[in-house]
Amino acid sequence: MSDWTAGPGTAPAQAPPAATADEADAPRTTPGADAAGPGDAPHHDPAAPAPLGVVRTPTGNPAVDTALERLADADHLAADGHTQVYEDVHRGLRSTLTALDAGPAPAPPYDNRS
């Protein structure tokens, strides 16, 4: 229901014509839809996994370079397998960044007993 009312100079709205009994019982179709049923739809197989050809430039940090090389494993997996690789790489990079924040380990105590 709407609270809209016609203003001065506006033509009154007309209701659409009522449907006949035959039209009411007829199945509704989407305009432009094929007459074929859902079982008649063509079946397309997904394309096989293929490398993207992205060049990986070494960073100079062995841990980061190892994680980036791990991304190449996703090139040979179907899309649903990419998540596991990406999460693994993310864990590795996060661990590397956390290690940088931790700073160097404390030096062992100097114990000179001569």
C-alpha cells in the first residue's frame, strides 16, 4: 500500500486489466527464456588449471621468497584448492613479520671463569 496521492494536474492511475481465468492458470515464463526445460541446458566443463605466468621477483629474504614460491602451487590446482595455498602462504608471511617485530634474541650471559 502506498501513501502517494495524485497532485493537481496529474492523471489518476489506472489499474492493470484483470487476468482471465486461462491467463491466471498458465505457467509464468521469463521473457526471452528458452522453451527448453532445466534438464536440457548445455553442460560446460570448467577449463583445466593453467599457470598465470606471473613473474616472481626474489625479495632477498629467504622466508618471504619461499612463501612466494609456494604460490606457484596454486597454478596447478582447481579454484577450490587455491584457498589452502593462500592461507598457507599468509601464515608463513605473518610468521615472518611477527619474527621481525620480536627483535633479536637476548645475548647469552657472559660467564668468564678462568
